Amino acid sequence: MILQTGSAIPSTAVELVVNATLPAQIVLAILAFLSLLSWAVMFAKWLEFRRLATRTAAFMVEFGRVSKLDEAAALAKRLEPGPHTRVIARATQFLKEIRPLALDGGEVRTRMNAAQVEAFHFVLNAEFTAERDRLGAYVPTLAIIGSASPLLGLLGTVLGVIDAFLGIAREGSGNLSAVAPGVAEALVATAAALAVAVPAVFAYNIFAARLNRFDGQLDGFGAELIALLARDGKI
């Protein structure tokens, strides 16, 4: 039975947790760990997105002044590393790997052909995906915690209710004063699970929206890189 006959009736949530059965305490301990993990992820990702916003704003101001890809490459080397600088570095590396082709008659081709332009698009898209995966690391953890915590809380509640009714059957007392403390203790697991899940779900949706906005920014940046190549006579 959750509460022994004659023992003091818990009056606070802390007393309910202290007097809980071992299975309920294990569930609460897991929920406490998941809560600490989710808040650590939320704080770390918040700092990361904040730094990214500051770096992106500073970079785009400088990038708006360049007119050639070589100038953009020099800018990327000068500024602090970030998603946009890594994209530029990968683009310039790809262009260096494409050597001018000699045509019939000895003329040298300086413009990229259609296949090379398409390959350049693939390189940019691959780099965009890598940057998004890097920025989105650990964000799915919040979704997992948000969906799994209520189930753990339900498990703790069910175990607590089962133990309460078994105790009532053993003691032969079914009045409200005997049932209420045990049911209240069982519901603590549900309350704890919701306290873990709600912030995690909110944070996941906020970070997911920021990742989608980041995707749009990278797509626009890729279009600007291609425009630089066109102005530079490489397309």
C-alpha cells in the first residue's frame, strides 16, 4: 500500500514524492533527468541561434559590398567562421577543382557549362543540408522528450493507482480519506510529466521554425552566389 495505516497524511507534493513507492520514484527520477536534459538543450540551442543571428547580420552587411566571388572568398577568410563562410569556402573549392577546358583550336573555356552549373547547385545544396543538420543537432531530442514524458507520467500514475487499490484491498478500507492520498500520489507523476513535456514541445516548435527560416536564408544566399558568378563571367 502507498500509505501505511496510521502514518501521517502527506500535505505537500514533496511529501507525496518522498512517500511514493519505488516504481513511482523511478519514474519521477527519469522525468527529472529528462527535464534537466531538455533545459540544457534549450539553453544551448538558444545561445547558438543567438550567436548565429549576430554573425549572419554582420556577414550580410559585408557581403552586400562585394561584387565578385573572389572578394566574397576573401571576406569569408577574414570573418569568423559560420554557415555562410563555410558555404563560400565550399563553393570556391569546387570552382578551383573545375579547370578551364581547351576547346578545338586552342581556345580556353572560362565559363561553366550546363553540367558544371548543375553540379555547382548540387554542391551548394549538399552544403546547405550539412549546415542545417549542424544547426539542428539535438533539436529532435526536445521532440522525443515532449512525446515520451507524458507516457512515462501515465505509467507512473497507473502503477500508483494499482498499488493504492491493492493497499485498500489488503486493509479492507475504502473510505475517501484512505483512497485520496494514494490517488493524489499517483497523479504527481502525471503533473511532473506535463511539467517536462510542455516546455520541451514549445521549444521544439520555436527552434523548428527558426531552422525553416534559416533554410530560406541559405537558399537566398545561394542565389546571390550564383548571381556573383554570372557577374564574374563564370556562367
